[in-house]
Amino acid sequence: MIHLDNMKVLRALSYAKDDLLPLFDGSAKRRVRLDISMDELSILEQIYNDSRHQGTRLDNLYEMVWIPVVDRSVQWSDPMQKQFERLQSTMPWYTVHQPSLIDRVVIRFIREKWHFRNEAILVVLDPQGKVVSPNAIHMMWIWGSNAFPFTSAREEALWREETWKIELLVRDGKYIFLYGGDDLEWIQRFTTRATAVARDARILLEMVYVGNSSKREQVRRVIQTVNNDKMGVAWQEPMIWFFWTRLESMLFSKIQLGRVDDYDPMMQEIKKPLSYDKSGGWAVLCRGSKVVVNGHGTTVLPTLVEYEDIWKINVPTNGFDKLFKDHHDKFHRITHPCCRFEFPSVAGRIPESVKCPECLRVMEKHIIFICCHDKSATTNTNVLY
């Protein structure tokens, strides 16, 4: 197919007739499935607005168009119309004026050719209307407008510039404990013990609670407790959502590129909290940009508990970082918590196999990828149900 003008493609997607302007200009609030989350919208709006404020650099000349894909089998009601208008009013970019303007053939095309399911995707067209990325949403979450022009070549170039460091997630120095989960009892024990150890070892420690990827009600209760009891800093929900979305996007970006290197240290560190998130508390201890320990709650907390009686005495000689890691690794060899990843059917490309970030054995594939580090397990087990 020869592509000459991306506006022709957009016109065909949004409305095929010429007697009505199909797009609504969100910045001027004029006309030119509604389960998109407000967290998603707020972060995307921030990225979009930042790109508008970067001057007239040619590499930032892109526009966004929201095409709402709704279920035509459900009758369009007044509450749905009001919800749509509320969403539309928050968007500074272009949107299709009315979902009913989108032809059924277009919806079928978006689902079949662009593999849309229910979650937002970001299809990128070049000025000639050719698809240069079937879904750049992960690039947008990781690098924002710096990912322009959102091609695979640009994505690979950006990854070559990255190394695993905490600045990918938070920009700060000193010691920092990022921790997550929704087990309030574990969190209270962990933060109390970590604070006591830091005070005794005379290290500057900041603790940041980053929730988990799914259990919002439990996370809200933990945030309230962390704030009320002064157990460190608790990110608010939009930032928690963005943290986990960025982590998942880093993994999905590599999958989409076909570059999931099971021996890439950065990817193994990224995969660990994604895995631990499904099975209790976890914590990452960093000193500046260096990761000291990235561990499950069943190994990090016992390491802190035994500080006073077992390894504190050697800190002046061997250093806090080394002793914390060595003692943690001892517990890790004993407990070895299972690792697991869940890939929803809406995620697009799902890898045929995933290696465990702990022991590098191929994880068993159910609806999830799981590995419990059993040496007698088969090297490649895919069980679908």
C-alpha cells in the first residue's frame, strides 16, 4: 500500500463523510470502551503538555488523537454520554467528537489489525500515514516524548543508553528502601526494623512505599497508615500506578523488540519486583544509583532482624552494604521464594518462554509464568488452562 498523507488515514478511521468535523480539539475545546483510567490520563496529559512546552523542535512535532472504541452491542445511554464528555473534556489532544461516528468496519480493523483488546494502545503513524509502531504506549511510559519518533530503531537506541540504576525509577541519592506489598503487618515490622537498623548503623535512609500493581483498596489503607504513623514516604496513587506501569513497560518494550535477554542484569532486576509483587512484601535497598539488595519480604526482613545479634559487629570492618547483601543472600539460598509473571491477554505479544530472574531456569507457563527453583523441574513446561 502507498501512503501519501496521514490525515487521509485519520479521516477514514474517525469518520468517512465530509459534512461533519469528526475531531474535537482538546486544547481549544472545540470540535475539529470508556474504561481508560484517570491515572493513565493524568500521566499521559503531563507528558503531552511537557512536549508542547519544549518549543518548536521538529522532533516534537506530533499530535495525538483519541479514538474511543466502544461495544456497539451495548445501547449508548445518557450516563455513558456524560462519562464520555467528562473524559473528553480532560484531554488536551484531539479526540473523535462522538463514538457513534466510528464505523463498525473501523472498529473491526482496530481490533484485528492493531490488536486492540480493552486497554489503551498508542499506534504511531508517520506523516505519510504508515504505521511505524503498532503500540508505542510502553515507550511513552518509559521515556515520554524523548521516544519520538517512536520507531523500533529509536526504542533500541534508547535502551542502549540505559543501565540498571534507581534513576530509572526515582531520582535521588543516599540510601533508599523502595518497598511494596499490601500486608500491613509485614510493612509495620519491616519499617520499624529498618528505621532501627539505620539509626544504629548511622546511615541516612529514606523509605518509600510504592504499593503494588493491583490491590488498590488495600494499598489505600497502607498509604494512610504509612502517613499517619510516619513510616517513611508513601507515594500517592497516580505515582504508584506510574511506577508499576513503567516497570511493566520496560519488560513489554523488550518483548515487543524481541530483545528479552535472560542474562541482562538490568532486566533481571526489573523482573524481580514485578514477580515479588504477586506474592507478598518486597524491598529494594539502594545506595545512590547502586542496587545493594533486591529481595522478597521473606529474605529482607530476616536480614534486618538479625542485624543486632549477628552481623552488626562486622560492619566497621566489612561495610554495611557488603554485610547486608551477604546476609540477605544466605536467607535467599534457604527460602528461595517462587517467581511468577502474569501476562494478560490484552498485553499484545506474549513471549513463548521466560527465564526466572533468580536461577535462570525456564519458568513453567500456566496462565502465568512461575518458577519455584526446583532442580528436578522440566526445563520448559507450558501448561495452559
